[in-house]
Amino acid sequence: MRFDYFVVPFCAGFGYLIIVLLFTYGRWINELGEGAALKIFKSLLTRKTLLASREVFQECLVHRKVFRVNPLLGYMHMSLALGWFLLIVIGKFEASYFTGEFTNEFYFPIFFRFFELSPHRTFTLQFFNALMDFLLLFILSGVALALYKRFKSSAMGMKNSTKHTSGDKWALALLWMIFPLRLFAESLTAGFAGNGSFLTQPLGNLLGMILPVRMLATPVWWGYSIVLGGFMVALPYSRYMHIPTEILLIFLKNWGIKPKDSISGMAFFELYSCSRCGICIDRCQLNPAINKKNQMVYFLRELRAGNEVTQMAHNCLLCGRCQEICPVGIDLTNLRTISRKQKDNAHIHSSSYPSIPMHSFSTKVLYFAGCMGSLTPGIRKSMETILEVSGEKYLFLDKEKSYCCGRPLKLAGRLAEAEKVSQNIKEAIVSSGANTLVTSCPICYKSFKDDYKCELRVLHHSEYLLELIQGGMISIRSGNKRLVYHDPCELGRKSGIYTQPREILTKLGSLTNVEEAYGKSLCCGGSLGHLTISMEEREQIQKSTAEYLNQDNPDCIATACPLCKKSLTKFSESPVKDIAELIAENLIKSNYKDHKTKKSNLAEAVRIDT
Amino acid sequence: MGRLYERLCEDLRCLEGLKSCMNCGVCTAICPSAEFYRYDPRKICDTVQRADDESIEQLLKSDTIWYCGECMSCKTRCPRGNTPGLLIMALRKLSQEMGYFTDSEKGRQQFAIRRVIGDSILTTGYCMRPILVNPANHPEQGPVWEWVYNNLPEVMDKVGANYLKDGPGALRRIAPEVLSEINQIFQVTGGQDFFQLIEEFSKDKADEMCLDAGELGGDNAYFSEVYTKNSGNHH
Amino acid sequence: MSEWGFTVIQTNQSDMDQMDRGLIAKIGNAEPSIFWCIGCGSCSATCTAAQFNNFSPRRIIQAIRSGQVKDIMGEVNKCLLCGKCQLVCPRHVNTRNILLNVKQIMGQDAI
Amino acid sequence: MNKTIVIVGGGPAGLEAAAALGSSPHHVLILEKEHNTGGKLKNWHHLFPNFADASEILKSLEKSLPLNNSEIKYDCDVFKMEQMDGNLLVSLKSGEKIKADAVLLATGFDLFDAYKKEEYGHGIYKNVITSSELEGMFVNNSFPDQLKDGLPKKIAMVHCVGSRDKKAGNMHCSKLCCITGVKQAIELRKYLSKSSVYNFYMDLRMYGQHFEELYQEAQEDYGVNFIRGRVSEIAEISDGKLQVKAEDTLSGRPMKMIFDLVVLLIGMTPATSAASIAQSLALPKSGSGFLAPVHQHISANETCIPGLFLAGTCREPLSLQESITDARAAALKIIEWLKLKDNH
């Protein structure tokens, strides 16, 4: 048996880590909730697992998403993750090949060059040796970059990098020490044993000229083992917990496990998967003028530390820009929302919110403008005009009274209350017999689509209007106006509707693209999700977003959300219009008369009295 | 502009009492009643000024208009020369004429007033006589009053009042020809009809409440109900 | 002797010297925009919840400012947090945050 | 020595200043951007609080222009001014440049663009009009059909549209819309005797002579209703009828009401035409963007640029009477300043 006392710190650290991880993960898996076990069992032997494995490779080792943010940053992450991973795997192969047996002491590959002092003669062993040196160099280049990033983060496209806690700094110091120490230990050993390769051997020879290498080697191996063991002990308490957790998270996610509405189980997997890379910081529009150190990376850190986070949880636009770029793919806005959840929850007076009275609905299409629509009557009026011209029979659900879809309460973390409020509308929709529900408000849309779980088709008006155009129900004049489209958060990032509005707009004029569009689209500042931000601060965001969209002096800024329209109008030089308004302006009304004569075909808005 | 509003406008007290209120609230600030009741002369003026019949009807059927003590403090303060107190009088009159007064607890007390004071005027020529302050209905007067009440003739003699006797002096008996003159005045001016109206509306209400209202006086269930009932909701 | 329902009527007049300044001090600290309200009522007029019940953000702000804390018990829970009040306010008052603060400060009392 | 005084703007303030400068030996040049004088006054029918005929007033203002030393140039868009050897060089959009010894800015005001308050539906619903559009109807006697038939109509007057409103970016009180609302309510009641008019207000600022009396008259003699509450939104229901939502703050209840016509009382906002001039001279502005004088109390007509003066609504919302008084005060300051300049 190959043994030396210096392996003890490493073994102890490793053992400790395994116990802690088993205990922690066991607890979280236990909290996944009912049905999770069945779900995992059912998915285990399906394609989902393969897909998850691929994702683990792409994200945990190669860090594809980080590459997309900045290639140098991506290389830095990849060199550390993939490099270290390969160092372990290849090291194992090397040791196995050398000893001729697969099973050997688990620490043996790691301290291989300490135990195997004879210079390697065979080509294969020399190849392994060179490969290991190469990997070490690969990792060390990453460590050097990381060091450089500490001092100059802008070099990797990050205006701000994470301000770390002292615990994280300790773990970081240990991590950075591991590889230089390994280099030194191996070089010193190579200095007297000659078992090094292209990196370690010359360095060893060099050191041998000035240092008593034989005497120094063992203490440095001790140091290497201590640092390695120390890092593993520190790992569960530092941001490096993300290394093992992220792998599990990817599998669980692919198997269809979702976080519940409290910080437990799956939420912990997400929470501990945050590597505190800080990429989210720059994406946050509240940064840096309005508030510092409140971005997701800090929020998750406080949450993980079990600190009071109510204030932090509320100080967020919930725009989802950070989530879009998060390399780990954590459902960040959801974590923020569920942290807003109040203990005393269900105290809303549900009886105060009467349902939409049920008349005999004979229409197949329901139109729901949304409560914000009453502040942007241009959109409502345009939709009425378009629907009338199209000849579609429809019912305007909230023409006279505004009803709340419940999403504002949900975003504020008052889930039970949101449920109660939405119940009434849901009943009216379900029992209406209609097959299509069209809404002008992306917030309502998200709510109807994801939370209501109704049988009928739920469409945002941009989807519906495109259908009407494609189906020849309405025809529009094309123009040559230069348009810029602003993606509303709730429609784009949250609901994935990007193409339909653009398709409509290309029919109406020429669409100019801006850099921050699609998933990267800016928040208009109107954010329903941020409850504590002051109007002055909102206006800062509104102004900068409006200025950004106006950069190429378009003729008109198009959007598809009443709240975005309202927010951008004040500061925009060019007019801000909803897609429905643009269509209504360019509507060809030639068929209109035919419809008008057929009175029965006309939409009839039912008076809704309560 | 509704029916009730137009009827109010026929009342001189309304025309004089409410010209153009600008909702400054000084009447409410000075009002002794507003200090204790949920009573707000400003709001009443505003309601009437809006000429909305629905809310005027609500007002006429409520306890609110009966909280006013008609002290007319409001008249002295109003910067626009309005008199909410006069407006209240007009509202009360309309409430009596429409029969809405029976809808509220304080309004129903019109019946007791009609029976006690109304009867007293017509039969004796006096609004108020000591005999009307029955200790059973007025416990607040205490035991001394009860003794006085039981020994009224002797006490009156002792203090030198010409109590219910012919000739001059306080509380003397009113001559029959004078009494019939008073009755005639009531007949001609519509006072009798007005009393009759209150009687009729009250009797309807008494029937509705399954209480007997009697033909005269206060010795009946409806009278004692309206006289003594206090829901405790007046604040 | 008849049964008499005498009650001693409490004064309806508010004594501003005795007003409860605790809540306004705390809320004013957390959300100073409460002092900017001019009582125009546009919030209550646009309010989605107020269409169906007697909820009135303006009245709540007024009650807090004049220390009539009792009047707003249970009121804040009627808010649907739709944020339209803030969109129409001519003085940029963050009404939603005021209501959230009331809930937080008053805790169980606010129910 | 005779000097040139340029007056930018031929509205009431510009005309009155020119008239006041008539007795001086200086040459007065009025630069008017439209092709006739009178500014906003020419689109106004009757003036508060005494229903004086606006066209009569305009006529008398134009009549008092001195013939001997004044000149009016129409269709002149002034866009830039520079300081040059103690004088001011006025540049027109046409390319022409005029050297002036003194300049009086009487550029007036813009009316608030009511579409900016989209929730009120101006430009979306045909029966939502502005106070200035209503005045235009009175001037041209051209009322839409739905106002002619003599049936009872319900009309809402919405106060403070775009004024005292951070959302509209205007923190100032335009101060004249209150009395305009009262005046127009009376006019509507006179014109449509069966109509009822409701004024929705936050505060009624009846600061001027006879304003409060007119308010009282509106209530007593014309039965105009006043509801204290700011309108939050207007929605069109069937047949072009408009549902107005407000809180009746005095009774503490939210309310809705259906109207046939809604008149938005739009206020005065800083004139955009003055903005480029102010920018070229780095002239300071007040909070809302009106041109700022050196001292609000004691030198309200003077600016920090020597030889540049202000008169009328370019510096704050003013009534006609105040504008005219202000113009005269500015004229006096100009004469004083030119005298001082001569002595140096």
C-alpha cells in the first residue's frame, strides 16, 4: 500500500465533504415534495437524462453560456472546470494504466508523482505525463486570468464584479493555491526524481539548482494536501458549493422538478447552484444608480445565509434580465417572488370581488383589455375597431369595469390572495363556452396562460392580430415608417413571444433592430413587480430606456403592453404606440360595410353590472 | 333634476338656506351635533346641491336629519350666507310629507311629538304642561319630580300658579272660544292635515311592526316603542 | 317604568393633539411620499378594488396622516396591488408601498 | 440717438409693449411667427370674469400700435440670438439677422397637449375636447351636431389637465384654468339651457378680481355643479357617451358618471418656440421650463443677459390683464436701460 502521512488532510477533507453533501442533498431531496420521486423514477431512463448529461457537460464543464457573455470570461471558467475535471479523470487513467489495475487507493492518482518516482520510459506514460502537465498549465492560465479579473474585471466585459464575503475569499484563496502548489510539489519531485514532463521537469531542474529539492518536496506535498482538504471542507460553506449542486440541479430540472412556493427542496438546489459569478450585476437596470448590492447574486447569498431578505426581495423589477443571462439557468425571479411570500397570507376579502356576471355568452372570442387598459384607451379603442372590422363576434369582458387577473398579488408574493382574486374571473372564463381568450395586457396574458390552466386558447393580441391578418380577416396598408419594437418583459422573456409582434410590424413598416432586444430587452421602468421603488427612480429607468430606443430616431416606437406604453411615452421623442394602434391606423376598411349591414354579426359588448 | 329636489326647492327655507355651498366645512366645525353624532351639515348641503334624488331620498329616510338641534350656529358662520339649519328644516318637512320619517328610529319619534305636543296644543292651548312629563317616561327627572308630579295641584297652589283655573295667571285654563280659534287656525293653515298625515304614516308603520298605535295619547305600544327605543347606534 | 336604552355618546370630534403619530412616523420614514399627497382622489377613482367595495387609498393615506389608525384596520387587505394608483398620481406618491408598509408595521392588527 | 428694439411675439404682451414704446424715439420691430398678430387671444371668444369680447380687446390692442416708429414682420421664426458688442444679434430661420439694442421676449405660452394624458382620451374619443377647442367653437359658432339639438346634455369640465401633475412633467399651477372652467361652464349653461355641467376640481383657485363672485354666480344662477376629485380615467361607452371616473373626495366615495361631452381644461406650458432662443443664450429657466427673470419680485422683466427683457406668459402663466400690465412694465425697463446705454 502506498501511503504517506501527508495524504491525511486530503482524505479527511474529502470524507467530510462527502458526508456533508450526502446529508445536505438528502435533506433537500426529501423536501422535493410528493410526486417528485415518481417523476424522477419515470424520467430516469428516458431521453431527459441524456439531455441533462449533455447540459452538464456544456454548462458545468465548458461553460457555453459564459462564453456567450464574454469569450475570455468563458475560457477562464472553462479552464478551471474542464481542466480540473480532466486532471482528475486523466490522472485516474494514468494511475490505473501505470499500476495495471483500476482500483487503487483513491488518493493515489492525485499524488501520483509523489509515489511514482521513477522516470517514465514508455511512450504512453510519457504521453500521460505530458497531458497532465498540459492540463495543469491550462488550469493555471485560468487561475492567472481569475487573478487578473480580480483587479480589472472590465477586461472580461464586466463593469461590476461580485463583492465577496470573507468566507468566500478564504475558499477562493485556497482554490487559487491548489494548482500552484501542485505545480511546485510536482516540480520539486521532478527536480530530484526526474519524473516530470515538459512543464514540471524544466522547472524542477531549475529549482534543483537553487534549492534543496529533495528536502522541500515533502513539505510542499503536505501543503498541497492541506490546501486541497481545506478547500473541500470550505466548499459547502462557500460559493463553490455550486460545483456539485449545479450538476444535480440540471438533472432535477430536466426531470421536471419545479420549486414549490417556499424556500425549500428544489429552491435550495437552485440557491446553492449560484456560483456568484456576478454576470447578473451588469444586467440589472437598478444598478448602479438606484441601488447597490441588491442584485441576484447578493440576494441569493443573503437568502442562503438565512438573513432577513424581505427588503431585498421587494427591491427588484422582476424584469428577468438577469435570469436570461444566468449561466446556471436558475429561475431567479421565482426565487425573488417566493421570498416575498408573507406569513399571514390569505386575508384578502375575497367576497369583495364579485365575479364577472354570466350572461348568455354566445361568442367564441373573449376580449379582456386588462385593468391597465383603462389608462391607455387608445389600445382598447383600436382593438374594438379592429375586431369590428374583422367581423369577428366577440365579447368585451372588462369594458365597463376593470377586473384584476391576480398577477400583481402573485408578484408581490401573496399567492393565496392572488388565487382567490383570480378564482372569480376563471370561473367566468371557463363557463363561457368560448374557445379563445384575447388580452391586450402581457401581465394578464402570463396569468391566464400559466396560472389559470383553462381549456381555451389564450392569446396575446399580437398573436391574435397576426392570425387575423394571416387569415385574411383584416387587411392592412404597408407603410415605410421606421419602427423600433420594444419587447415587454412579461410578453418576451416571461412568455417567449418575440416573433409575432415583429412579423406584424414588418408588414406595417421597416423594423429597425436595436441591440438590447428579444431576451435582452430593457425594462420600461413601469415594472409591476417592484413595489417599493420611488417614482423618481422609475423615471430614471423610463428615461434611459426611452432614450435607448430612440437612438436611431425612429418614426415610432412600437410595443405591445399598456404599461410599457405608459412608461415610455413621457420621455420618448418619437411617439410610442401599441401594435393594435398601429394596425388600427393602417386598417383597410373596405369590407367593413358588409359586416355592418349584417347586424347580427356585429360584436355586442354586454353591459356588465354588479 | 329630480322630483324630490324640485319639491325641496319649493320650500323657502331651502332656497334661503342653500344658495351656493363651496364645501368649506365651517358649519360642521361649529356644529354641536357634529361633535357627537355622525352628522355633517356640509355633506348634507353637498348632497342636496348635487340635486341627486337617490341620495336625497336616502337622506330623508335616515336618522341623520333628525340629529340637528336647530341651534342655527351654522347660520352665523357660513361665508356664503347659507343656513344648513334651515335646509334641515326643509328636509324634515319633506320627510314628514313623504312619510320617509317612519324609516328611521329618530324619525319615528315624530309620532310621539305629534301625540304629546300636538294634542296638547289643540286640547289645552299649551305646547307643554307639567302633567305631560310623566315620570315613567322621564326617569331622568328623578324622585323629586315624581313627588311633584303626584302632588301637582297642591304644589301649584303653593307657588301661586293659577293652574287650570279660570282667570289670569300662568298655566290658567284657556277659554273654550280661544281654543276653538286655535283649532280653526290649525284647520285653515293645514296644521291639522299635517298632523293627520303623521298619524297615518305612523299607523301604517305601527301595523307593519305589529304594534298598536291607539287613537289618542301615549298609552299604546307603538308610542312607547318610538319613545324609548334606542338602538345605541347613534354616534 | 319603561326600559330605557341610555348610551353615553363618545365625541366624534378628533383631537389632533392626542393623535397617534406612531404609524405616520414609521411610514413616513419608510415611504416619505405619503407627505406629498394632496388628496385629489385620483387613486381611489382609478382603483380596481374600489369598484367593488369601499376601499379608498386616499382615505387610508388621510387616516394615517391624521392618526386615525383604527379607521384603516382591515382596509389594506382590500388592495390588489395593481399599481394603477401610482400611474395616475399627480404627485408621484407610491401608494402601494404605503399600504405594504401599513401591513408590515401593523402586522396582525392590519387584518 | 435712435435705437432698435426687437419684440419677439405679436401677442397681447408684444402689442402692448410696442404701444407703450410708441412715445419713445426708438424703432420698434415686432417679429411674429404667424401671419397675423394676436397670439392665442384671436382664438378666444369671451374673457373671464366679465365676458368681455376677445376680438374687441384685440382690435383695441392693434389700434394702439404707433404708426410712426413701429413695424411688424410676419412669418418670422426666431431661432437663435447672440450677444455682440453690447447688442443682440437676432437670427431668423430665413437666414436674416437683425441687430438689436434691446430685445423683448414676448413669446407667450403653449397649450398643454392633452393627448399626453392618454387616460382622458383626447384624440381618441370624439366627444373629449379641450377648453381651447370649446372656445374655438364659440368663436366660429360651429358646434358639433350632438350639442345642437336642445336636449338635456351632461357636460363635464375636468380641471388641472397637465397642470400640477408630475406625470405630465408639469409641477406648476397654470392658475387661469380654474376661472376658465367656471366661465365656460356658465357659457355652456347659457348656450344649452337644458344641460347640466359638472366641474371636477382639486382646488379652485379664484385669486383674481371678481373670480370668486363668478364662481358663486355659476353655482347660484347657473346651477353649475362642483365635485372635488381629480378625474382618473374616461372611457367611451356606447353612442359616444363618456364614462368619467373620479373620487368624490368630499363624500369619500369613488364615483362614475356618464357625460355627453367632456371639456379638458388644459393649462399653459412653456412655449417650445422660446426654447431654442433660451438655449442659444443659456438663459436660465424656472422649474417648469418658463423663462426665468433675474429676480422674481423686484426685476421680473429683466434677464441675466444685458438688453434682453421678458414680458407676458413666457415667464409664468398670466391672465390677459396681467400680461398687459407686465408688458408696460417691461417697456418702461427697456426705455430706462437704453437711456443708461446712451450715457455710457
